[in-house]
Amino acid sequence: MTDTAPRSLVQDGLAFERPLRELELKIKELRNLATGTHLELSDEIHALEDRLRKQTVEVYAQLSPWERVHVARHADRPLTSDYVQMMLDDFVELHGDRVFGDDRAILTGLATMQGQRFLLVGHRKGKTVKDRLACNFGCAHPEGYRKALQKMRLAEKLKLPIVTFINTPGAYPGIGAEERGQASAIAKSILEMFDLKVPVVCIVIGEGGSGGALGIGIGDRVGMLENSYYSVISPEGCAAILWKSGEKAPEAADALKLTSKDLLRFGLVDKVIEEPVGGAHRDQRATVDRVKAQVLEWLAELSTLPTATLLEQRYEKFRRMGMPLGS
């Protein structure tokens, strides 16, 4: 553990983390006391740190689906912008859809990572209130999906693989977005991603809600972080439709089977990327490193496949979804 706990864990944080935050505060107090006096408190501090690690493992092993949704939305969880900063050696952002404008909720750009060149496409949520409003909290407009598809076609021409980072509660549902063809833009992106003649790797790094997520989610390999979620609709949206009440969101989260373990069991994702103990928000660097290693592994694996084989396997991968195991 670091000398000071993250601000969000100490002040507000998640309800189920309250016992963990109390232990973190005790550790911090003992460290401050040891620093300001001549008292030898290392044994007490080490004992509390061991207790904190064990209790963190226990708490996170028993999380409900609704609690995992809250972890996926944690303010300190690494966003696409964090992966760009910490994972890439070089990045050149590409803007606009050549039709309407540049949707900040979708980030696209040419990336380099350990000598591997690829196109990065990801949902961008923003960190400050101003940025979040500009990015619609990661909810993309149709021009965002048109931009993403246009850049993916460019990557195909350049024979560059594509990596997408999914982190959205859903596509933007406003009237303007619908008037500009939201459903059509998403459907076209889904359809044409099946035909991209370069490797495509998709990672759910936080929220994976509805068609807004699936619009950049068709890939040869689809992975998700341990405490992310991937679902046909957000729990709140499901609760509002079925029960006419947002208070039923916990029940909706359970019924939707949206956790990484559920999706791996159903064959909807290829791998669950393990997060550091206590979630990605507790150790951003370790999380980014694990995602980086997985992306590099998959890109190396897919680069050896002939184009015809790549397209056939991608098609069959999605055709098998929903079928009984072994069929």
C-alpha cells in the first residue's frame, strides 16, 4: 500500500469498502505517528497491512453484480485517456467523421506500443466536470460511430490491427442523435466490423452498456477487466423498463448476468483480465500493464492468421454465441 490512500477511498468511496477505508485510515495514522515521534510501530503497521489485504480479498470475492457495476464506474478507475498516457509509446489522434463533426465521446488515433503499430478506438468519458460534459459521459453520438468506422477502414487500408477500449453506459439517447441516425450508425459499424480484413481486439475496461458498447465491440478477441460489466442495457435502464423504478437496479443487475464471470461462462468474452486486489482503481499502473500484456499477446497471435481464416473465425465466433456449450 502507498503512504496515503486514494482520496475517493478515504472520503466517499463505495459503501462496501467502508471497513477497508477504516483500516487504511488507521494505517495512515500509525505511519504519521511513527514519522513524527520516535515510536517503533512497524510491527503494528505490518499487521494492519496484512489484515487489510486479507479483508480486501474477502470483500471483493463476495461482491454482488450491482456492487461490481459501482466498481466499474469508480471515479479512480483508469479511463481510455489513462491507457493512452501510460500504455502507449506514441499516439496521434484522428478527428472528425467528414459528415457532421468530431464527437469527443469517441477517441481514435494511430498508436505505437513496444514497436507494435495499431489503430486505437475507445470511449472517452473525461475526468473533470467540464470534460465529462463535453464527452457526454462517454455516450457517443452517431458521428462518433461514423468517425470510428471511418478510421477503422483507414487502418484496414494501412494494414494496421485495431484495438478498441469499451467504456460507456450506452449511446447518447437525445433527439438530435436520433435525428442524425444513431441506430443506423451503430448497426453499420457492427456490420462492417465483421468484414475488416485486419485483426481486431476489443477490451471492456469499465462499463459496457447496450449498442453503444457493441458499436465498437466486434472483434477477433474480446476481453474484459474483472470488475467491468457488459450488458444489453444498464441496470438502471432495465429497472426503469421492467419495474418502472430505479430502486430495482440491484435486482436488474443480478438478472442481466452482466459480470465478467457470467460472460466468460456464456462464451461472450474470450478472457477475463484479472485486476489488482481491491479493483483497478487501487492500482492503475498494474491494471494498465495487465491490459497491455494481453493486447500484445493477442495481436501477436492474430498476426499469424491468413485474412480468410481471420474473417471466418470472427464470423463463427459470434455465430456460436447463445448456443449450448458443446453444440
